Amino acid sequence: MADVTRTMGIAEQIRLVAGLRWQILRNSLRKKNNRLDLIGLIFAGVFSGIFVLGLCFAFYAGGYFFLSQGRSGWIALLFWGIFFFWQIFPVFVAGFGASLEFRTLLRFPLGLGAFYVIGLAYGLADFSAIASVCWLLSVTLGATVAKPGILPAMLLIVTVFVLFNVTLERLIGSWLEKLLSRRRTREIFLGLFVLSMISLNFINPLLQRYGTEARPFVMRLLPYFVVFPPSLAGRAIEALSQLHPAGFLLASGGLLLYLLFFSALLWRRFAAQYRGEELSETAAPIRAIVRPIAKTEQGADGLRLPSPQVAAVVRKEFRYLTRNGFAYLTLLMPPLLVLVFSSQFAGRHPAVSGKAVSAEMFFPGMMAYLILILMAPAYNSFAYEGRGIQTYFTAPLRFRDVFFGKNLVLVSILTLEIALSIAMLAWRVGLPSVPRLVATIAAIVFTIVGQLTVANWSSLSFPRKLEFGQMRGQRQSGMAVLVAFGSQILTGTISAVILLTGRWVGNPWLPAEAFAFLAAAAVGGYFASLDILTTLAEKKKETLIEALCR
């Protein structure tokens, strides 16, 4: 293998691996599910492209304005914005980037140099990297239109800045991969991450209360940020626009030193992985200890009402929930979100606007938002089954029992979360009128039960394996995301039209009556669909096993 590696250059090695990856992608599209997944990702890419294109105009205008108006020093703000997006956004959508599986690459006779370059190339395939490069090109175009002579320097600075960001993002990702190699560490980290994301919602109220007092302190800190890469990139452009070559060389040299330093650290991490570093949470072997077999008491948990098959699925789902610390912690989010949004838009002293939103509008809107969050896992309900999916096809039970048990646990969690949220809304905002309250509760039943049927079908048709507590590579099926998005839009639109219709006709009880009818129809349709889904599960058996047992 070493002789083969020496006889081929880095470019040839990269070309062969790229060709192999392209051939694997083409072959994977022969399967219907993979084609549908690609269609879903294309739709998501179209919406993402609209977002990126809109900000391209903003960055172009910023680059043009700062240089044409003699405020070239402010261009560093654009570099800071792109820097934060590039480094932080991948954490939110870690599963949507191109994942680099090092153990797979090590099967090929690659040199360390090719291994390093391919790792960087995968970093450029992330959405955050593609969007950031587009925005940097927009800034370059705007600055060039304002001052055409600055184009060569802008291209140099942007190139170094791109290489620095992709190197730093790959390095942080590699460090996190090593840090989160154990499940308990992953769950602690993700728990802190979720809590920190929720705490960001409290920044606006704190700024409004203490912003004036904290402004002098922030101003004293600003000069210390000039030594960081985004400020150095902005200072280099500012120095060149003011015809100060020494300042340009100093700032660009500092940016280049950052690139070299982090490149050395990344080379060291990749070298460790190239030499076969294995990150595993498997415990070291120990002498087996013989313990007496504990007697189990069937039915001790009180699950006597459902059938034994459904009760077994309910117990399993509850244990899965307690094992998955991240999912367990996300149950705290709905009450916290109610607290945050009620302080922002409602109550006696809303932080965003001086006038509070009425409970008649805030209550149903908040319930719809919570259902949007809590219903998302239902569209891939077999995500954590793994090889256990084969047990469902060998055990003496029907898939209607599996779905009913899974849905029963989900509905129980939703009921608890919505009850806690309603209690907090009653404390913070107050409840709406009785007709609106009854209509909202009936709409909740219609929305949840109506989506369960679609979610069960999506779980069979577009399964995707996930791991407990992991961030990287945890991507839902593109088509499942599209189905969930469309189902949420459909039920939300129906609910909004019915609520507005009652207001237009002047009959406050009309929405409640309409939602009660729709809820009854949704419940009947759900139970009627269980047998159909049982038959579909047998047809999708190979698809489920192939997707979840890899």
C-alpha cells in the first residue's frame, strides 16, 4: 500500500476518491428512497438558496457603502458576521453537512497530504461554508465596484480568510468529535448547549434593562478585538484603501499566521486519525460477576389497561426516553419557551413592544408553535431502533400495536407538556375566552391526531437511523422533513382559516364546533389507518431493516 501511495501524487489520489464518491452517489440513486431523499434535499436547498441570495445583496451593499463613503474600517463588521455564522451555524445543522468518515477513507491507499486536503474539501461542502463564500464574494464585488483597484488585495484576503475559517471549523469539529466520543459526555454537552440556546432569548430583556449601564464597559473591550482574524481582514482592506502598504502587510501577515497556526493543529489531529485513532465508548473487559437473577413482577408499573404487546412497546419507549438524555432534556423547552415569549410579547410589560399581544391571539399561536416543535420526532419514530427493528418482525405482535404504543407515549408527553404550558400561560398572560379556549383545545386534538397518521406513514416510507446524543451526521430524511413541513403547513392553515372564520361571521362557538367535528374525524381516521399501516410495514420490511441496521 505504501508503494502505491508513493507512486501516485496527491492530486491523483484526490481525483480517484472523488470519482469513487461520485460513482457511489450515482449507484445509490437507483433506490427509490434515496431519490426521494435527494428531492427533499433539493427543495430544502432551494429555500436555503433564497436566504443566501437575499443576504448576498445585503453584503454587496455593505461592501460598496463602506468603501464608497470612506468608512472602510467598518468592513470588519461584515467579516465578523461571516465568521460567526461559519463557526456557529454548523452546530445547529450538524447533520446537513457532508460527513467525513475517516475509517472509510483509510481503506484506500491515501497519503497523509491527500487525507488532509480531502478533510478540508469536506469542510467546504457544508452549507455554512458555501453560504459564507458567496457572501465574501458579494463583499468583494461591492468593494471592487466602489474602488476597482482593490480587487487583487480583496481576493488575497478573502482567500486566506476562507482557508482560515474552513481550517478552524474542521479543527473544532474534530475536537468535539473526540470530546463527545462517550454517550454521557455527549448528553451533558448537548444539555448545556440547549440551555445556552434558550438563554439567548433573555439577552434582549437584559439589554433593555442594563444596556445603558453596560455600554461603557463594552466600548472598553472593543480595542482588544482588533487582534482577531475578522478584524485583521478588515484592517488589511482599510489600510490598502487608504494607501498604507505597511498596515496592509502587517494585518495580512497576522491573518496568515493565524492560518498557519491552526493548520498545524489540524494537521496534528488529522495525523492522529490517519494513524488509526479509534474513538469508542466500549468499556474495558472485566471479570464477569455472577449475580442472582432478580425476580420480575409483571404489571408492577400499572400498565394493565392496554394489551400486553402495547404495554411492552410503551415500556420500551419510556426507557429509550430516559436513556436519551438530550431528548429527555428537550422536554423542558416548551415551558421555558412559554416563559420567554410571554415576557417578550405578552404580559403587563412586554419587552419587544409597548403593547401586549392579547391572550385571544397569543394563546392559540403559542400552542401551534409548541406542537410544531414536539411533533417533529414522530415523522421518524423508528430512528433509534437500530437492529432492534428486526424484533418487531419476529415477535408475536402486529405493527398496529407498535404504532399505537409509540403514539401513546408521544401523546402522553404532548398532553403533559401542553398542560404545563397552559398553566404557565394562565399565570403569565391569562387564558382566552371560553369559546376560544375550547376551540384551541379541539384544534390541538385535531392537529396532533391528524398528523400522527401521516407521521406513521412517513416513518415507514422514509426511515433514517439516528444515534443517542450524537450531533454530527444526525440528519433526517430529506423527504421526511418535506412531508413534516407540508403536514404542519396544511393543518396550521386549516386551523387558522377556521379561527378567522368564526371571527368574521361573528359566531365565537363556530370554530369549537368545527374543530370538534374535525377532531372526531381525525381520531376515526387514525384507528382506521393502523391496519393499513400494518400491511404497509410488511411491504417496507426490507427498507426498514436496510436503513436502520447499517
